[in-house]
Amino acid sequence: MRYIEPHAHMVSRTTDDYEKLAISGCEAVCEPAFWAGFDRASAEGFHDYFRQLTEYEPKRAARYGIKHFSWLCINPKEADDPVFAREVMALIPEFLKCPTVLGIGEIGLNKNTRNELAIFEEHVQLALDHDLPILIHTPHLEDKLKGTRLTLESLANFSKLDRAKVIIDHVEEHTVSQVLDAGYWAGMTLYPHSKCSLDRAIDILEIHGPERLWMNSACDWGVSDPLAVPKCALQMKQRQHTAEQIERIIYQNPRDFLRQSRRYIV
């Protein structure tokens, strides 16, 4: 089968993972900027990280016939220090010229603080200024419902925002309706012990339908599975979904959203 991995943190994965993705039929990987497992001490650290996303990872993926794209931002966890966050954000416009950068992400909220919200809104404006799509992180379970509501309330203040160019990721059963009803795309993250299990994600798909919905692994340095998307496709087949239904959710939907970026060519 062919599929797209629309949210993976490959800087924290081994080269063997790229080989496994290729064998499984992955045509493209999209990598949002995220927290590295520790707070970085300087904007220069982010400069090197942005170079890794835009220079090194595309070459590593290409060895296995996979296209690699990235999203840029300062992640929500480190955005709670607005002075530091703005130093990092000042670096982003230069990197937006890179041919594999899709847009701004994964921005959002972590602990739903005022500082996080202010930096989130500045990221949204940056995306609007450059006519770029946006990928949004929603907090972990204990803060997810409140964080999703705050995110939607904030986005509603941007009158020129094209909601079809925004995907709100890590939705679960208690947040997916709010996101879809507001006209945004929704991403389901397939994790072994948190976010969505394979069966829960398929349940959401069966309840809400495939419109404006995608699946991703968000594999990183923690407990995660870079092959979560093809494994979920297999589970869909076992639950009597057709080949056409499976391809829509794992290939056509992410392709349709990503093609809203002028940089996405697969």
C-alpha cells in the first residue's frame, strides 16, 4: 500500500526506521518542529535544529526514496518564555525560503498559559503573513479539552484565516467534534499507550466519517511506533474497510491537505 506519514519526528529516529517506512509503502514524511526532550538553552540551538530539519533529514530520507518535508516553529513547551520564543521566531522567516518547508507547526498550547497563547497567536500571524498552512498541537490528556477550546477561541479572532489550511492534531473522542464542526482539519495520533489506539482511531473515523481527517504516528524519542499508520490500515482491513476507504484516510486526505502548501510535490 502507499501512504503518507504526515507527522513524524525523524530527527529522533534511526536510519533503520526510514528503511521500515519505505518497505511499508511510505512516500513522504512530514516533520513538525517539536520539543527535543529537554529545553534548549539558546536560539542558536534552534538554528542548528532548523538546519537539521531542512538540510540533513531530506537527504537521509532520500536514500530510501522518501520525500521529507518540515514545519517550523518554537514548540508550545518552550514557548512559555516569550523573550526566548521571539528570539527563535526571528530565525524562522529565513528558513521559510527552504524548498521543503511546508508551513508553521507544530504550534499550540502545552499547559494553556497566557504566554503560550500569546506566542501561538504570533505564529498564526506569521503563517498568515506568508500564506502558509498551520499544524497545531493540542495538549496532553489532562489539559486537552481546555487547550482545544482555547485554541479554537483564539483562531476565531483571525478573520482572514482559511480554516481549510489549518490542521489541529492529537484529537481524541472528546475533542474531534469541536475541531471538525469549526471547519478545521483534525489529526489522530496513533500511540501505543496514550492519545489514540488503532481501534479508537478507527472508531472515530467510523463515527465522524473521513472528511478532513488524517492519521499519523508522531513518532519521536518516546514510546511511539513509526509504523503506526500502516498497522492501522491493516486493522481497518480486518474491520471490513475497503481498499478505497483505507487509501483515502492514509494517502488521499493527507495529500489533499498538504498540497495546500506550494512546496508539497509528491
